[in-house]
Amino acid sequence: MKKIWKKLYGGGGYYSSVRGVKTTISIIKADVGSFPGHSRTHPRLLEEAAKRLREREGDLLIDSFVTHCGDDLELLMTHEQGVDSEEIHRLAYDIFCRCAEIAKEMKLYGAGQDLLSDAFCGNVKGMGPGVAEMEFEERASDPVLFFMADKTEPGAWNFYLYRIFADPFNTPGLVIDPSMHEGFVFEVHDLFEHRKVFFNTPEESYNLLAYIGAPSRFVVKHVFSKKGVIAASTSTQRLNLLAGRYVGKDDPVMIIRSQSGFPAVGEILDPFTTPFIVAGWMRGSHHGPFLPVGVCDANCTFFDGPPRVICLGFQVCNGKLIGPADMFDDPGFDRVRSRSLELAEMLRAHGPFEPHRLSLSEMEYTTLPTVEKQLRDRWEPLE
């Protein structure tokens, strides 16, 4: 199975020319249709996306890779166009539109649900698809990890990014590596007020936690070294805020650079051994454990979940993607998977009651308001 997956959707290889320019990495995702229900992306959509990206390699793109997490189609691309490139975003959007057409022909579920507009307006931000990008000068060796999630919200990364870049109990490099000892800078976005703030760690760690501990509103967008070098980038769109109604959960993506002044690969992965509860799951309306799995297990079935996260590791060589390595396809994560499933069963026993169901403030953009509207005339004032 894994060999077939890599053969169909893989890219990359050794590329030895020295370009002398910055490399840009983009990961853009969308739910354009799945089967059965919201569980997984159809292989035909993966094949179509991979073929269309390969056609642009050597032209617009340097390299590409296509995969899925649950019902989300994930496009990984390297290029020299910089972040927010209209050409790159248009390519991704055109691929999503074509795959949505195929999904409609096959009567797949939720065909095109993440495409909120038919008119491309320069980039995909605000149009439904999620995007994380970073531009950097390649080091002598540049390990990069791509994280992709299904059935959860962008704030799900907050806990992990804090542990990776600000917690010395998780990341000993913060203590013993001189190149990391100064700490990192977190860029936090307020998704409701459309504003951002920067926090320096370790000196402002408590201020940082005061905000990112509320992941439904405040999310970490970027992490930088104190010298301003990009270390991590995430997607931050909230589909319900964009559409004004529930159209599916946000299913965020994230890119993290590793080693040589950044946390080691093992330090980046270690927080995922802790069972952590995130918002999303069934109908985007429940709390559940974030389950780290290999790509072959990234299919959401148990109550349309639990929320899944996969991680693919690459070496970036002159823009080429050397890999992938399926980082969670490791028995070292078996225990967290087992503990998370126990938590999933415990939460499921709550049924429609909180804390399994989200709080009312978070249910505002689900389908619950429609039920409330139907019943509002039946309420009577208390005497």
C-alpha cells in the first residue's frame, strides 16, 4: 500500500544545480469531495492533482507532491515565486476546481465544499482553501516537516508550537544549544478582530499563553528565530467566519523547519506523544483527541474522526523535495494512539452534552442556530 501511494503521488529526487535564489514552500489544501461521506479523498482526485502539478515542474514549479489527510486534498509545492504568488495560488485553485468537477461527476460527498467563490481574486486566502507558505535561503542541510490535519481548527497547532519552540522540557535545545538559547518569536493572529501581535519567548511566554490558550480565536501564524529567520508557518482560515455558516471544519496545515538553529526532528515530533483535545470532529461540533497517524491510516471513520494529523518529512535540496518519510508511521506513537482512543470513547459517552459538544459560543456557526430558529417562538417569558 505504501509503495503504491508513493509511486502514484510521489515527486522529488536529487537536484544538484546551485540556483543562488530563495526557495519558497507552499502547501495548499481543500476538501473538494470525498467518499464515502467525509472519510477520505478518492484516488482519482489525487492522480488528477499530481498529474497537473507535474506538468508545471521545470516551469512554474521546481517540485511537487500530492497526498491527502482524511477528505482533504493536499498540494505540496516548491518554487521561486515567493509567498502569496498569484500564479501559484491560481494553479492550486484551478486544480481544486477541476477535481471538484470530477467529484461532482462521481457524486462524491461535499464536492467543491471548500471553494467559496468561483472568481479567483489573486490568491486563495479568503476563498476557502487553507494555505501555509514560507520563503527562505536554503542551509547546507534543510529538513522540513509538513503537518496536515483533518476534522479540526487552525488553533489546534497552538499547543504543539508552544511545546516545540518555547518549552525546554520538550525541547532541550532551548537550554543546551547556543543557536537556540535566545528563544523564538511567535506571530499570533486574532481571527475575530483581524489583527496580529508578536511575542518574544521565553521573556513573554506567559503573555503568549494568555492568548493562544484560546485556540478558537487566537492562532499562531508564524514562528521566527530572534534573527528573523522563518521557522514555522500555519494556515489560519476559519471557514465558518468566511462563509458565515458551517461549511465544514478548517482542517489546517503547517510547515516547520528543523535542525541547525531550529528544534531537532525528534523535538518537533515529541509533543504529539501527548493526547491533546481539539475542537472539530463530527459536524465540526465536538471536542476529541488529535490522533497522529501514518498516511495510510488518515481516513476518518469513527464518528467521522477522531481528528487526524499526519506528518511528512523531506530534505529540501535546491528546491527539490527529497522524500517523503511518513513520520507518524512509527510504533513509537502507538501508545498515544491507544490513549487517545480511550479518551475518544470517554467523550463519546457524553453524547450531546458538553464538554463533548462544543460550547454554545463555538456552536454559533454550526447547524445548531437553524434548530434554534425553528424553536424560538415556543419560548415563553417566566412569570
